[in-house]
Amino acid sequence: MEKLMNLLDSVNGVIWHNYVLYIVLGVGVLFTFWSGIGQFRALTHGVSVTRGKFDDPDDPGAINHFQALSAALSATVGLGNIAGVGVAVALGGPGAIFWMWMVGIFGMALKMTEVTQSMLFRNTEDPDNPHGGPMFVVKKGFEKWGFGAVGSVVGGIFVITLLISTITGGNMFQAWSVGEITENYFKVPSIATGIVLAGLVGMVIIGGIKRIGAVAGRVVPFMCVLYLAAAFVVLAMNIEVIPAMLKLIVVEAFNPSKAQGAFMGGTAGYALLWGMKRALFSSESGQGSSPIAHSAAKTDEPVREGVVAGLEPFIDTIVVCTLTALVILSTGTYNRGHEAEFAAPVNIIAADLEGGGDDGKSPDGVPDTDDDGTPEWTIQGTALPARSAEAVRIAGAWSGGEDVFIVVNADHNKNTGLNLHRLGGEVTTGADGSAAAIKWGAIASKELPTLEGAGTELYVDYPGPSLTGHAFDRAVPGLGKYLVTLAAWLFAISTMISWSYYGEQGVVYLFGDKAVLPYKLLYCIAIVIAAAGFIKTDAQLDALTALGTGVMLWANIPIMLIFGPMAMKAYHSYMGKLKRGELHPHAAPSITDVMEGHDVE
């Protein structure tokens, strides 16, 4: 696992260079002004289209605008909003949320443009089963210019990046996150969660885009209302600190505060890095995935669906991610205090985790080394201190399996730009099943790590979705345990069924319809494999998901720039007709008919 993470870190260091972030944000600014601040049209005309006022059963496509938006949102409004925001705040601090906002705002223009492009070039030979996405944009677009072979190759490259993202962010991230939070709260083995998830997802995706759209149209509104209602309850309890938290987000984007409690600190550059990475993963702006779902919409106006798609980053990032962030910040979760305290400072020793030394101590005092030859250090065995009364009120007494850590100073931390690290371990149980000790891991450092603070503070680690769940629990004990776990299940299932469709369209592009069934089986098997629990930390989680998001951005942003003029020409032509009153909406159908797609049957 360590070798894999080192490889992913090296690759991500290239594909997520700061210049890449600036380029993506710059492209969003470009299309914002090119469209005449099209975000406004998304929030006005886009809402009318989604409401069904322009739905026509005679238009080519398989699902209505609302179902297409729901299918795309089911892939974006998900665990990226629960786990992703937690990762951004844990590693980048409150300032990361400011950069998530920037991606959300300018991502609306990115999403409008990429979906409009796909609608212009989608394949509607079978009106009930259309195909679309950047791979068809580049293939058909280059064919028009007489470079069909080049278009096919570039389209194939995009599909490869799509399949990488499908397996990592759309599948493994979701399965691991649900398995982690379910095991954390209910002690259900993660692999059992994976098996159940695979069965549920398989029953939906076997029915194709119409069943996916029908399920998404019901699940997405329900899960959003449920999650947002809980968030508003927590924020109402902490209403007096909300203005200060909003100010904190803006200030810390440019002037981060020092490390405190469980927060390792970070530089302004890392706040930008983590905020943009997590927002791009959550909203999928510029990634080229959402156009695949939107291409199934019933419409004869490509721009109409593009404007609907502009709503996604607003709902996903500006609304849902912000509420999650405020819950984490207002409850003091990101820089929370320790949950137990040793009677005396712990002792850092040379590690011998594989050599048989008791409690990890090296018998000769010479530490083990990692793959790079860097010495490794661990903690000398100590008795497990009692959990504090406040921690017991929120999370209960030690039960075994909790991930814990102390804070140490060591070599440069590549995740924060500073020198603080977490030296972690796991609470183990004795013969009677009660929590008894800590099995410490190791940290690689050229020099002997030193304790931060008194060296007696023991913190509990809440990776990914568990951090958000803990934030809810701090406000209302049990709320995170039950509601966030339920939301995680719904979010993960909805995301996985949509991403399975994205990957399916890529498989169709490369291998044809005959490969769809084997692909769906492999997709479900991957869910079980991902839930095996081999991811342990926020940094490992980020490395996995960043790979998929990053490679898709590298493939899709050039496609957007090449065919952007066509999309903008179509956009301004459509908006001209709208201003002149040439587009005639009809009376809005009932909400039920829109949600279930009956208005286009």
C-alpha cells in the first residue's frame, strides 16, 4: 500500500501542480465573461427548464430535464459533500472553503459550456438511448474538420481517463467511505457493507439510463432535503458563531492561522490546493463526466440543457458543501481538542514493527526504514488512558478499533507545507472484548520526531465522512451516527449508479454494446474490493480520488477550449431567441409528473 501511495503522490504532484489549478480556474473565468455571466441564466432560465416548462415528449432523448439534472447531481451531490469537505478542512483549514466557493461560481460556466458542447455533438441515432460526452464531441468535431482519426484517438484517451475516474472516485471512494463510517459507528465489517452496496447498485444499473434517471429523480431530492434539514438544525444551535465562521473562511484563505488541537495547520497555498481539488472532485466542473448524463435529456435545443447543468455546481458546492463546512467549523470539529490524556509524556522510540520487538520497539535502537530509506519511529507502549467525560458523551467509551494519534514535529509534511504530523495507532481490545491498549504505527522522519505541546494529548482521528459525522454528533449526540450514516449510504448509492453509467458510455465508445454487461459485473465486484478497508487516512483517500479527477481535467479542458467557440456561438444564439420571445414555455406540469418523468412519456 505504501508503494502505491508513493506512486500516486508522484503522479498527483504533476497533474495537480498549482499551474493546473490556475488554468482550470482561468478557463472558468473565460467562459463566465464569454457567456455574459451565464451563471445568472442558470439560476433563472435554468430553473424554469428544470421545472418542466420546456419539456416536450417528441424531442429526442430518454429522460426529462429534471431527471437528467438529478442523474448528474446524484454523481456530484454525494460523499464528496460529506467526506470531501471534511478532507479539505482537515488538510487545508477553513480557507480551503473559500477556494471551493470560487470553483463553485466559475464551475457553473464550465459546466454550461461542456454540456452544451456534448449536446451539440451527441449521437441520437437511437432517440431513446442517446450517447454523448466529450469523447463524441472530439470525435465528431474533428471529423467535421477532416481529422476523424485524430478525433477517435483523442476521444479514446478521454475515455481511458473517464474509466480511471469511474473506478477511483465514482466507485472506490464511495464504497470505502460508506464502509468506513458504517464500521466506525456500528462495527459492521466494511467488506459486508461492500457486498450489500454491490447488490443494491447492481439492481439499478442493470436497467440502464431510464431506471437510473427514475431512481435518481426520487432519491436525490429526498437525500438532499434530509441532509440539509439536519445541517440547518446544527447551524441553528450555533447561529451566533456563523458570521464569525464565514469571516474566518475568507481570512484564512489568504492568512492561515497556526495549528491548533487536531488541526495540523497549513499554508495559504495548501488551502487553495485542497479547496480546489475537493471542489473539483465534488462538483465535477470541467471534468467532462456530467455531460454524459445530460446527453440523455429530451430536448432539441442543446443550450437549454447546458443552462440546466449550470445549476449543479451551485447546488453542490455553494449550498451543500458550504453547509457541511459550517457544521464542521461551528462545532469546533476541525481543531477539536484531545479526547484522552496520558499521565506523562509518551516516549518516541526507533521502530521495529516487522522485526519482532515487543510493542514495536527496536531491540538494538536502530529504526526500521521506509521504501526511501528514511528511518521510522513509533511510540513506546503505554496504558490506554480513559476517554474524557465530554468525549464519552459525544462518542461513547473506548470500544476498540478507534484510530488515534498524537501530534509530533518531524520532516516537511507534503500535505500541509509545515512540519507537524500525526503519529497514529489503533485502539485494540483484550480477551474480554474491552478496549485495552494502543497498537502504534510508525512515522518516517530523517531526524527523531519531537512531541508537540505537552506530549500527553491523545486525539481521535475521524477520516473522511467520519469527521462530518462527528461534527453532527458534537451538536446532537447520535445525529451523526444515524443521519449522516444514512445520508452516506444514499449519497454513495446514487453516485455509484450515475458513475456506472458514465463508465458504461466510455465502454460503449471503445468496445461497443457487447462489453456493457461484463463491465457492469466488474463494476459491482470493484465495490466489494474497495470496501476491504485498505485506505486508512485522509491523505490516502485524497491521493486515490485526485488521480481520477486530475487525469480527466487534463483530457477535457483542452477539448473545451478547442470547441468552446461553437458552444458560445450556440449559447448566444439561444439567448437571443429567448430575449426576443421566440421560445414559448408551456404551463408547468405537476411536480410528481416531472420527478417521475411522466410529462415526457
